Amino acid sequence: MNDFVRVYKAAVIGALLLTSLGISAEPTLALEDAIDIAIRGDPWSAQSIYLQRALLDESVAAGALPDPRMTLGAANLPTDTFDTGQEGMTQATIGLSQRFPRGDSRSLARDRKKELAESQSFQRENRQELVVRSVTYLWLELWKAQESIRIIDNNRGLFEQLADVAEAGYTSATVNSRQQDIIRASLELTRLDDRLTVLHSQLETAQEELGEWVGTDIFRLRVSERIPSNLLARLTDTPSDTNDNSVIAHPSIRATDQLIDARSLDIELARQAYKPEWTVFAQYGYRDQAPNGQDRADLFSIGIGFDLPIFTGNRQDRTVSASIARREAAKSDRMLQVRRIRAEARAAAARIERLDDRIMLYRQTLLPQMGGQANAALSAYNNDDGDFAEAVRARIAELNAHVDFIQMTAERAKNLATFRYLTAGTSGSLSFSLKNSQD
């Protein structure tokens, strides 16, 4: 029995040293495909296109003259008989008038609509960057849970074998195994099952949330086992040396700039209220013959009209003041956007640098040390020179280190996705190396 236990322990050690990741034959969802599906199926972009078309159509309408006004009537009817031939001034009239809006209000209104329409282009660009970041986040959450589950599943059988070794040794009573070793092995298996339950919950949550973007027919696919290399790229520059102009190219800032331009046109449009609005009119009056059969001349009238913007204190002045205040508020909002983008970009860059340090420490030092410690503890237990609890504890610590490494890798990729969104459109000072930082 003693020889059987020793052979069984040796087999477990060999399995631990030669455990492979395995290859899944199931179809997988690559991040690039998920992003492409999400962008092409995003209804917000279609909505924005329709809004832009509407604003462009409205700009043409805003620059056009108002429709002329026609009037038909009867003038100077005698009220005693209502006889159209009784009085010489009685006439049937037809009139036409045309209103001309104040100053340059038509061209200003047209330009304002064009500015608002142009902002939709930048808003769509910003939306696309947001979709890329959101889908990347969800894909990485799915990847993190999936890879953690895979590692635990691959190691669970080894813990079951360790439990069998402890039980076999305890049953034979010929090796250094105790009843508490069996209990400890069973406890660790239960903890692994609980951990798997939590990870499966995270996996299903990420799948459901990703389904909002890629559709219900795709979101339950497994994701690729490797993160795309561009999300593992080395951050060669940080935004610490850039000035405020470096974020002008960000689509959200450019969209805000278009709104500020529209607010400036609102001011000019409000100032047009100080100018009069003109109206030109013409009227033709037909007169019937006199009772004695004498012809009466028809009448023609022409004239202009305009209003007098004299009392401007409570209307025009207030409207201009309000328009100026709204533009300044938009400028303040832009300033806050610039500060937020710069601060968040610096914070993301700082997190990436620290995560790079941790990932390098894990890859070069901690993971090899954990593996060596686990193998040494298992070898000592195999030679009846070590404690079972220590062997299990070392193996659990190695497993935890691998799971932590997966989480750090996913978090690092998330921060890089955030940094790339915050520096979208920026060139020169910010760049990415395509060299894989995880090699």
C-alpha cells in the first residue's frame, strides 16, 4: 500500500508540473468582432444622422424669406344698403405683402443650424469611441472571468488527486497522513467550488451586459483566450507634458466647440432685435360702375411698414444678456471637460505604469517563486518530509497568484482602453508602441 501511495503522489506531482491550458473547439468572439458588431448595430448613430439631416434641412428653411401674405376683401361698403355701386369708395380689394426679417437674422439662423448639425458629426465620433471603450470593458470582464474559471477548473482535478492521496495515506496508515489532511483537502475543494460559483455569476453578468451591444445570438460565445496585442501595448508617452491644446482634437471637445459657436451666433441673432423688421405691401382695389353708368377708376395702393424697437430695456437688452450668459456657461463647461479629460488621462497613465510594474514583478519573480515553492512543498510531502497543509497552502497560493495575474492583465487593458479614449484624436505628444508589453 505504501508503494501505491508513493506512486500516486509522484503521478500527482507530474500532473501539476505538466498541466496544460487545453484547447477549446467552441467558437470564440474576438474583441475586434464584438466592437465591429456593436458599432454597426448602434441605433444612436442612426439617430444622430437623422438629427443632422433635420438640422441641415432646417438651416435651409431658416435662411429663406417668409411666405408672402395675400389678402382679399371688400372696402367701404355702405351699411344701409350694402350696394357696391352706391358709393364711389366701395371697392373689392386684393393685396400682397412680404415681410423681411430683422437685419441678418436669416443668415445667422441658417449658420446656427449648420453649426448644430456639424456638432452631430463630432458627437458620433465620440459615441463610437465610447462604444469601443464600453465593449472593451465588458469583453475584458468576460475574459477575466472565463480565464479564471479555466485555471481553477484545470487545477481542481489536481486538488481532488491530493485529497485522494491524503485519504489513501490515512487509510494505509503507513505514511504521514492524518484525518485533518483529508478534512483540509475537502475544505479547499469546497472553497474552489464557491469561488467557481462567484466567477460563473460574474461571467453570466458580463455576458448579459455584452449582449446589449452584440445581440442575443452572439453574447454567450466564449471570448478569445488572448487579449489583443494593441491592448497590451506599451505606453510610451504620458499626458503630463501636454498643454490644454492637446485635447482640442478630442471629439467631445470639438462637439462642445461647435455648440459654443452656435451660442455666439445666438448672441448676434439676439442683437438683430434692435433693428426694425420691414414689410412691403401692395393692394389693388376694383370699383364698380356708378348708378348712372359712369365708369370709376380702380385704385392701387403701395407702402412699407416697420416696427420701432425703442423700449429695449426689458426685451432686447435682456435677451442679449441671456445669450451672452449661455455662451459663457458653455465655455465654462468646455473648461471643465478639458480638466476632466486631462486629469483622467493622467490617472489612467499612472495606473498603467503601476500595473506594468506589478505585472513584471509577477511574471519575472513572484509566479516562478510561487511555482517553485508549491513544487518543493509537494515534493517534501511526497517524501514524507513535509506537511500536507503546507503543500495545499502553497498550491492555493500559486493558484491565487495566477488568478491575480489575470485580473491585473485585464485591469491594465481596461486602463489602456480608457487612456486611448481620453486621448482620441490627439497626435504628436501621445503615442502607443505596438510592441507587446506582455512578452
